Amino acid sequence: MSLHVGIRIEVGFPIFRFKNCETIVSIDINDNIILERYAEIDAFSQGKNPSKALPKGMTARNMGKNDLWIAATGSVLNATLLTIDHHFDHLNEIFLKVIFIDQKLKREDAHAK
């Protein structure tokens, strides 16, 4: 069973409301599983993870520390990450499912259907 975690960050006004996002989870990031996943994702992103190589054609990168916490926590929770940037693209389907949301959508597009 996958868990959908709702995190809302205000930037001007809320663009999207997700109907199936009713559960907010609070989790201690000092949990050993999250700390280990943080290190694993950091090493993977830098091309230094011995058990998971970067996909062909993908270059190593340094992720921001907050992005690492987000990715590690989402990965451990088996959550789908909804994002407005491409900082997590290289983790998609490897550590967690990543869905990019295009900010260029108009406000009325967010409320359609």
C-alpha cells in the first residue's frame, strides 16, 4: 500500500488541491532508516553509491540538503513526490515516484474537473 503525504508550501497562493490527499504524516527524521536512505540517495546522486549506479547518460550532482531530507523521507514512506522543479528527476522510479507539476498551468486549469 502506498501512502500519499500532503505537504503544502505557500508561494503566493495555492495552485493545486488534491482530493485524495487527506492524511498528513509527521515523522521523526532522526529515524535510522531515514538517515540511511539520506546517505544512500546522497551517494547515488554523486555517482558514488556502490550498489546503485546512475542511469546511462545521467551526470552526478550535489543535491541540496533539504531536497535530500524530502527525498529520503518520501522514499522511506513509499510516497509519491509532487514537485515543481527537476531536482528529483534522477531519483524517479529508483528511490520514489516523482511527478513534475508544470507551474505554467493557469489557476483555472488546477480546478478543472
